[in-house]
Amino acid sequence: MTSVRPYDGVRSVVLGVDARDTGSMAAAWAADEAARRGLPLRLVHAVPSLFREFRPLDQAGYHKALVERAEQAIDRASAVVWDRHPALALTTDIAEDLPAPALCRESRRAALVVLGSRRLGRVAETLSAYSVAVPVSAQAHCPVAVVRDPEHTTQDPPYVVLGVDGSPSSEAAVDFAFDLAAERRAALRVLWVWHRPPVGHLDEPATVQLLRRLLFECTAGRHDRYPDVTVTHELVHGHPVEELGIASEHALAVVVGRRGSGGFTGMRLGSVPHGLLHRANCPVITVPTHP
């Protein structure tokens, strides 16, 4: 197995390594992000305890095979990381648990958790014991990036999409999105997507004026901290998942707050970030509300 430094307690970017994923997109994205932030990268793979799994006759052999597969997956991810950033500090861990709980624990001491995607259906991702993207995005203590599709670097200038709605969760997402845009030297497109209620239920011009004011207030006070980030504000009518998905088609990433509460993990995540995990054509970053 690749030789790496032991974990030393420093905040890091955490990559959830999936043994079934032979691709390198999430590993490359996580390595680049750690290098930009000047943080170590931590590779984590979870091997479920035997009592949680179907028990074959040869339990010891079965567990050994799982560990060997985990080591091979971490070796592959390590090779991708060091090929891109040979000097990047790297730590690894094989956790004895299901993937989602293991990564949520890691998130307590992480600056960012990065995941790939198995492209499961929405029901499977919400209810399966081996689902990772939805439960980790819903319960992590730090922002979570799901790298299902590559970031788009062909735009000039490149841009990050930020979805806001005036809630405390979108306020946390604003701070993260500005940081992300600044470190990437990218522009920031801020979108507020609203549904128009039935005719006769609102004074539409007054509502549009109010929403525009709230939209600009969402980013107020950031210009002095991020003078090099060009910001555009867009008030869009439609479905938030669809409109943010369209806006993200050529983006580096789309950033949204985590608004859900209670119930299944998908409900704790909120309908918009949950939908974007399937709709967006770039990495999706979900940001929990500030403590």
C-alpha cells in the first residue's frame, strides 16, 4: 500500500474513496482543491463491520477481501493525487463502518468533504444503506462537494453559480461561494429563483421589486473582502432545480445552502440540493448553516 503520513489532527480536505469507482475525477478535483487551499488531503474508505453485512461461511476471508479492495482503491486515488500534486500532504484511513456515518464523523474536523457519485436513482440514494452523496450532504458538519460531472473551465471568465433565497442556509452558502470564486479567480453568478403564485394572489411588480432588493442584500458587505470577484445578480422565475441546473451547465460549480430538517436524510438535505445532485452538470457543493 502507498506510504503516507499518519493523521495529525490538522483540518483537511476529505475525499470519500469508493472501491467501485475506478474513475479519477473526484480524486483529481479534491487534490486540486486541497492544493489551492494549502490544506492536506485525507483519503477515507469505509469497510462495514461483518455483523452489518451478509455473513458468508469464511468471515475472516471475506473481511480480508474487503480490506484488500479498500487498500487498492486508496492506492489508485493516491496515485492520481500525487501525479497532479507531488508535494501535497496526504493521509489515509480505512474506517470500520458504513460509508456515510464514517464520512460524517470525518466532517467534524474537515474543511470540505469531496465525494464522487454512483449515479443512483433518487429513491436509492435516499434509502439505501450504501448511499453516500445524499446522507453525507444532508448531515455533514462542513460543506460537501459531489463531483458527478467535471467543472467547466472553457468559459472566459470562469464562473461559480450560487443559489440564494434569503434563508440562514443560503447566507452560509454565500460566504463559501465567494471564497471559492476568489480562489479560482472566477466570477460569481448569484441566482434567486422564485415561483409565481396563481394570478390575483400578489402584486407582481411590488413582489419583483422586493425580491430584487433581497437578492442584492444577500451579498451585501462582501465587496471589500472580495474586491476581485465580479458578481452578477439574477432574479429568475421557474423551478429552482431546473433554473440552477441550466445556469450550471458551463460553471465551475454550483453552491447552495442546506435547508431541510427532520425525516429521512433526503428531507434533511432539502429538495433543491437533492435535485441538483441529479440535474447539475458540474460539481454540486452543499453548505450547512453556520453554527
